[in-house]
Amino acid sequence: NNTYISMVTVSGSYLYVGFDNATDGATVYRTSGTGTSPTWTQVGVAGFGPTGATAGARAKNKHIISNAQVFYNGKNYLYVTMGCLSDFSDNGVCDRNSNTGSTDFSIKVFRQID
């Protein structure tokens, strides 16, 4: 269900590739391999969870909006912002809390430490 490559970045010794995914939530994979057959590993769960969140809740994190890499105190940090960039109608599929009476299109920030 991955539709578009929305992130390609290097953090530490890893190459990260992120995909927008309107069904399951955005996904990020990484590899430290080289050559013609590197091994890719998914980082976290689709939509970046939390683990145990419903598929519908994770799918609200459909799009990778931005990313930043920071090296601090001997560690590599990758920050990824995700959200929903479509259907901004009240109580639409991207509204995180339809009980508030107003739209809630919050952006989530996730951190990966290597």
C-alpha cells in the first residue's frame, strides 16, 4: 500500500527511505548494507503507532511531512513528522477526534535513535 517515496535520508550509518501510505499509515525502512542486495528493515509499525493502536488511528499518519537528522552526545537522532494532508473536513477521515466539534489535524513527531 506504499504509494510515494516521501523521504530519503542518511542518519549515522543507515540509509532511511520513507513512504506515504493512505491505508496503513506512512512507513519507514532502513539499511546499513551496501552492494546490490542490501537488507531493509522496517522502523516501527506502519503509521508509527503506538504499538497496539488501531489500523484506523495509525492510518491518520498517512504522509511524511519532514525529517531532520541530529548528532548529539555520541548518538544519531532521526526526527520524522507525519500527518494527514488530505480531507480537512470536520469529522472527515483525517480528523483525530470527532468528539471535539472542531477539526483536529495534529502533526505527530517521531524519533529514532541509532
